[in-house]
Amino acid sequence: MTNVWNLNLKDRWSLYRRWTMDVRQRYRRAISLLHREFEWGVERLKKAKAMQDLGILEHADVIGMTTTGERGSVSAVMLEASGFF
């Protein structure tokens, strides 16, 4: 097909819907890939921050924390891994 204007109206609409569906699918795949990459980056950042926090805790002379702070920022696994328990 070289000229879509040679198609009847019903076929042109059908072709149009097909093209728009193809474009949407391509964008969805691209967005999905970017979302996975973003989530991977978020996890890497969380791990890096946890390692940074662990390094700070390992070199601290005094460690104090509220129960609210403990629940949100330092996991028992980090404290255990650093030898505090």
C-alpha cells in the first residue's frame, strides 16, 4: 500500500487504530524498561545509604537513638552485622 487515501474510510480508520496501538505498545515497553531501571537504581541507592550509615555507626563512640528513629532508619540486621548485638 503506497497511498492510504486509496483505502475506503473504514479501512483507513482500521489502519489508524492499528498504528496508534503499535505506538502505544512501543511506549509502554519503553516506559516499563525505564521503570525497572529506575527501581534498580532506587535499590542501589538504598543499599549505598545503608552502607554509609553502617560505616558511620562503626566509627561512632556513642550511639543514641529514639525508638521512633530506630524503627525508620537503622535495621536490626545492620546493627547485628556491625557487631553491636
